[in-house]
Amino acid sequence: MASHGPPARGAGDTQGAHPTDPPRHGHRADHLHPLAWWLWALGLGTAASRTTNPLLLALLIAVAGYVVATHRTDAPWARSYTAFVKLGLAVLVIRLAFAVVLGSPVPGTHTLLTLPEVPLPDWAQGIRLGGRVTAEGVLFALYDGLRLAALLICVGAANALANPARLLKSLPGALYEAGVAVVVAMTFAPHLVADVQRLRAARRLRGRPDRGIRGLLQVGLPVLEGALERSVALAAAMDSRGYGRTAEVPTRVRRTTAALTLGGLLGVCAGTYGVLTAAGDTYGLPVLLTGLAAALAGLRLGGRRSPRTRYRPDPWGVRASLVGASGAAVAVLLILCEAYDSAALHPTVVPLTAPDLPLWPAAALLVGLLPSFAAPGPPPPATSAKILAPATATPASAPSEEDA
């Protein structure tokens, strides 16, 4: 009588895998380095700071939104993109309100309305409350506010695409403590938004108001209580894991580190000012490069105070290089376009004219769409894999002689 043997495995079966287990998507090569997303977003933000053309800014916002829509996951930090968009809209509305109430430095001849003007003392020269509101001043405020909104949306895109915990692992040792504080703050904001949405939905289900002053107070107190509990739990967990430990470093090394870091940062500030101004063409770039080198050397020495290891570090591959290079290319191309044709990137409001969409700056912004093709897409949700798993055929065992 033949004995029952182990079930035969097919060519596609993996050893130790159960048929109902969902497929694994957590391979390190499937994830993009988080620093690449931040380099891409900073490049788009730099491009947004170089123009006030509303058509170019709208195109840049559309580029960032498309990449976020195609690569955003279901993680808590990815849900904060909507909050950044709303914050950008709030900044735009506030900027327009200031231009209407406090006036605009841009003179205009097309009067939209005239508000009652409040007389101010002599020491408040240059400031007014109310008065004539011109179309030129409102349009200038709209362009300026749209640029600030585009900057916030670029930061929100990086926050939605980059894993803050994995980004913390990539920071140098000298910035580890500061990085922990920034990552905690970045992780806290999405949880706060999720708590507000959950509590408002619960109040609507109970038939209670979730808007107005009363609804804000009823929602704000539980959110504040949950935030305090989460902060205390996080502090206890970090303390139990030894956060904040420092190694013994000689005094001479500490002083050298402080001098290099402080001097390098001052050099970066002075060099940046020289690059951005016409008077600093001769010394701007050399001072900037020297300051960067000194700051990097200081960070290298400062890493000795925080001894730590990296478990399974994120690789920097070809895709990460393409994503980071696309953001840098957008920034460089916009800077070159501004130097070549500044009028196209900064449309005038006096006289009042409609802005045009310049061809080459618009093509440069479209380079920012490269991550939507080069970066790996988000993995499918695990729930769908679990639902489809029972429908797969299980490997059948070999029949025995008794069955025959």
C-alpha cells in the first residue's frame, strides 16, 4: 500500500506560502527613496517661486496633483494632501482680503468698488483701511497669492508621497534629533485631520451639529485630548527605546563641528543672497559652494554624537535619480527662462492685460510629470488580495491506491 506523500507543488508555488495568503508587495526595490520625492517637490517649489504667471502656476499645480493622484497610497500621511490644498486656498483668500481691505502698492485706474476709508495717524504712512479697490491691485494680489498656494501644494505633495519614517532613516546622524521632531510633527498633522473627520462623521450620525462655533468646540476638545494622549504615549515609547542618547566626543571636535556648521550656514545665506542679487555676481557662487562644503563637513563630524545603525537602508536606484533629476530640471529650466524672458514669467498688471502661456516654460513644467512614469506605482490594497485569494485553485494532493 502506497503511503500518502506531501502534496505536489506546482512550478509557480513558492515554498512556505499558503494559497490564501495575499501576495507580498513589501520588497525594498518596489519603494522609491523618500528623499527623491522631496527633491522633486523642492524643484517644483523653486519653479513656482520664479514666476507669477497664473497659467504656469495652474499648470504646475496640475502636474503635482496628477503625480500625487497616481502614486499616493492609503497611508495616514498621504491623506494630508487635501489639507495642504485647502490651506493654499485659504492663503489665497486671505491675500485677496488684505489687498481689498488694506490696499495694494500697485496703482490702478480700473476701480471695482470704493470702501469707507478709516483715517489713520501720520505714523501709519503707507497703510490704509478701506478706500478705492482697483482691478490692478486685486489681480496683483491674486498672482502673488497663487504663487504662495503653489508652494504649499508642492510641500503637501512631498508630504503625501514620502514616508516620513523612512525619510528619518536617511538623515545624517547630526540631524537625527531634529529629524525626529520634524517627522513627529509631520506624522501628527495627518492623524489630527483624520480625528477631526472621524468625530464630525460621528456627530452627523447622531444628528448633532458639526459646524459653527458649537460644533468646533465639541469636536476640538476630543481632538485635543487624543493628541495629548498620543504625545504622552509617543514620549514613553521613545524614552524606552533610548532616544536622545549621545556619545562622548572630545571638546575640540565639538567646537570644530559647531564652527563649521555655523560658518557654513552663514556662508550659504550670504552666497544665496549674492546669487539672487545683481550686486553679488562675483562672490555669490564661490561663497555658496564654500558654505555648503563647510556645512556638510560639520554635519559629518556632528554625526559622531549620535551613534546609530540603519536596518535595511533604502537603496537609491535609477528611478530615484530620475525623479530627483526631474524636479531639479524643472527648477533649472525655469530659472533659465526667467533670465532669458522675464516678462513671460511675470505678466504686468499695469496696464491691465491678460496673461499668455509661454511655450518653453510650460514645456519645462511638463518635465515634472516624469515621476508618474518612472516611479513605481502604489501596491494594491491587501483587502482585495484577501478577497480574491479563496478563488484561486489549491494544489491537489496525489491520489492513493485506496482512492483508486
